[in-house]
Amino acid sequence: MSGRPSRLAPPPYVPPHDLLRDKTVLMTAAAGAGIGFATAQRCAEEGARLFISDIHERRTREAAEKLEEISGRSVGSRLCNVREDGEVRALVEAAIEEMGHIDVVINNAGLGGEVPVVEMTDEQWTSVLDITLNSVFRMTRAVLPHMIGREGGVIVNNASVLGWRAQKGQAHYAAAKAGVMALTRCSALEAAEHGIRINAVSPSIAIHPFLKKTTPQALLDELEAKEAFGRGAEPWEVANVIVFLASDYASYMTGEVVPVSSQRA
């Protein structure tokens, strides 16, 4: 037998179960393709009231319109450059004004790229860490006073298996995602006494149109072949775990980083 797993077809889309009924959810980087929109869609299907942000005006508007069709209710939106603390704080304030309060924050903003360390510029290193790691810190810092005042809330961060694994050309992204994991664990301990839960997901590879457009097919084939099911995740499969962590079903989980992968190196 070959050591390479057979490629299994994705399972059927899981129907909603009202896991987030009447919860208010603020999410960054929710527009476009990939895990972001898939998660926003799942939140809408699970009964949440949504306020989304992204840095792309057209995509943000289109995402909000699609989510309104799915949920049958108004979806708030605001452009936000997560590298700017003032914009992050304005986003939190706008979400509170629109929805009354925030039950859940989902930090999804991130920036990748492939470059060897010996060729990496300060700007490439700094940009990836600022968008992928520092944005999570800024959002957490901005929303915690609100959640502390309400004695409750949930934050779910999007990390990556590259926070654990080594991969050539990914030093900046891996360092940032490892930082997201550490930030998740430490901030969770600080927030627990206020009834606030902070967890993260750690996906391996989720296949979506933008990834296919920006990544050589040979590399995608190589990465998918390492997975136990012989394929990458569907974005909604990652979104399902995020929704679980945001829901009351995860009430005793905090400071955890949950893999959404086969954990094959």
C-alpha cells in the first residue's frame, strides 16, 4: 500500500442548529472568499446578529448583502484597517452602537506570503506580524473593557498549524500565528475571572478560490497529500469549529488552541 492517503470527498454541508441564536457577533476580515466569509455565513445560519469588517469596500458591502439574504436580518458593516488602533476602536464602538452589545468577537485578519528568511525584508516581516498578530492584540484590547463590564463574552482567534509546524518560506507567518496562540492562552487567563472565554482554531489548509489563485497548484497538491483525508478542508469545516467555540457548548473551554487538521507534519 502507498503511504499517501486516498483523497476523500468532502462531507455534506452541515445544517444549522441555532447554536448562536440571538448572539451578537463582531468579525474581522469577513469579506471575500475563504474562512472569513464561510464563518460569517455559518454565524448567520446559526442565528447570530452580525457586524462585519474588512479593508475592501466593495467586498465588504457585497458580503453584508449576501449575509442579509441568508439571515433575513440587517447586517452591520464597517471598513477597518486592523493595523490602525483608532480604526479598531471605532469598529468596536460602531458594533456596540448598532447591536447594543457584543457577545462574540472573531479575529480572522491575517496576511501570508512565501519568502525565505535570507531574502525577507523588514517590511515583509513587519507587515505579516502587524496584520496577523498585532491586529488580534488590538481587537482583544479594544473589546475586553466592554466584555468585562458585561461580565461575559467570547473571543475566537484564527491561528494556524504553522504556529507548531515548520515550513520553508513561512517564518514570518509561522511566528505570527505562534504569537496568536500564546496571546490566546495568556489573555484567556486574564479574562477568565470576568466570565470571558478566549480560544483559537488552528487550521492546516482550507481550499478556496483566492488560495488557488495565489498558490501554485503543485504546492497545494503537496500540502493536501499530507492530510489524513487526502484533501484540504472546506472553509465551512473550519467555520464549524469556530462556531462551536463561540457557542455555549464550549462553556468550559478557554485558553485552548483547537486543531482543525490531521496534525501530519
